Amino acid sequence: MAVGVLARDGWEVTAVSRGGERDGGWPEDVRVVRADREDDAALSAAVGDGCDVLVDMVAYGQGHARQLVGLAGRVGSAVVISSLSVYEDDEGRNFDTQAEPGGFPRYPVPLTEEQRTVRPDDTSYSTRKIALERELLAAGDGLPVTLLRAGAIHGPHCRTPRELYFVKRNLDGRRRRVLAYGGASRFHPASVHNIAELIRLAAPRPGTRVLNAVDPEAPTVAEIAAAIDAVMGVETEDVLVDGPPPADGVGDTPWSVPVPVVCDMSAAERQLGYRPVVRYAETLPDTVAFLEERLAGRDWREAYPKMFRAYGDLFDYAAEDAWLTARQG
């Protein structure tokens, strides 16, 4: 998404990826280069004599940060995607402690960039993201960098689309769904369109800064489900459960959290003049259509292997039916 936005905004864009693919929606003058970002020489060759802005969608860890800093003499500034998973609450709870009893973080609502963060190391996604941030921020005098702490990213081409949870159920004819925490969980989504807008605004404004990157609203799980139903033209009954999922494989959606994770976007508004370009529900028709096409005739685990690795079996219908039957009895 960012490639097309920047190209249409007048930038000469080179898109670098491991596969070197070209998206059909990009302007024809976008240059495509195949390179593995783990290969320092390949990335250096892709940068060539230099560029005004380097946008990094996949960096994490101290090694990637040092790789970028090593390009400082040839790169004017960088925009790098981080994650809101770097935050921890005032009691030291974070996304790495959420599986422990009482371990889910209780963040302020809304969550600002001033919130404390996890300690950097190489043990988890969150700690590697903050290690990336710390290294880049320390080198900000030589390489100005905008770090975007993205929420639950959504949109076509996402490799872990949370919307799959409801889209597949609707395609499979499931007309009852169990929602833990009363369907009121809020885990702030981040549209690829709004992230691309932040990148577009940061690109001509070099500076060293950390900004949240989320949509203008954080709908509840029940609201997300209803919005997907509306796009797909189906009606579904919600079975709301107070508290956590009542059984393994029952009611635990990719957004299900015991307390809200809702971010503040004031800093981006002040520093970049940011205004969101889309709202969550507006993006769903494209996302749903993409998911339906990708799932057609395929096992969902084949279509989205990273989703399966991250969440396990999201569609244990036998467990759901057993729980619903016991509840009625």
C-alpha cells in the first residue's frame, strides 16, 4: 500500500522484497528489486548510491537496526514499522506475560507513546522490536527515523488476517458464534491505508520520533463481527460469555483481550498533521473479498500458514458445538 501511495505522491519508488513481486495496483514506474534483507550486501546494492527515504516494513532486532544505521551516509531518513507490543503497563505486564495468570497488561486508555516499554533483548518479538527502536533512536543524529508503533494491522495481503476468524465461519455456514468477555474486547486495529498515510506524511519530514499507528476507532469484537456479517450479507447469533473463553477452542478470537488496548493518535496529528484516511468498516469489503478469493478451494492452513502458526486451530467447531450443547442442557 505504501509503495503506491508514495509513487502517486511524486516519489521515485524502488520496492525491495525477497520475491521481487510487483503489485498490479502500483504505478508502472515503480522499480522492483529482489533482495533478502538478511543479506547486507544485497540490501546495500538495492540502496545503491543513496535514497532520500528508506521505508522498512519488516525490521526487528538490534541486527536489523545496525544494518540500517550502516546505511546512514547514503540514506536521508528512514520510516520503520514497530509495534504497540513494545508497551508494558505500570506493573511490568506486557504481551509476553499475557499467558500467565493475571498477566495481561492493563494499559491506560488511551495509550500514548509516553507509556513505559519492555526491556530490549532477543527473546521475543516484543523485546526485539524495542531493541530495534532503541538502537535506531540512539543513532538519530546520523539517521533520522520515524518509528510507527502499529496496532492490529489489517487489509488485503496481510499474512495473519484476524478477519479470517469471522469470514471463514460465515463461509462455513456457522450461524452462532461464542464471544468471550461479553464481545466487548477492544484491540486497536491499524489499516494498511492509514499506516501508508503516516508513511507518506513522514517521508518529506525527516525527524527522529516515535508515533502510534492505529485507526481512528477501536471497535469491539462484537462490532467487528457484525460489520463483517453486513459485508457478507449474513445474520449470526452472538453467544456472549462473561469472562475468558469457557473452553479450549471456544470463544477466543484474535481480538479477545480481557481489558482494552486502545491507542492515542494525538502525537501524529501534532507532529505530521495526520488525519486518518479510512475507518475500519470502510476497509472490510476489500479485505473480505481478498480472503474469500484466497480461501476458495483451499484449506485455510495452507492459505494462511503464518496465521495457523500464530493462533493454532481457530476453527474447532466440534469443541464449540459440544460447549453449546452442554450449555443448553
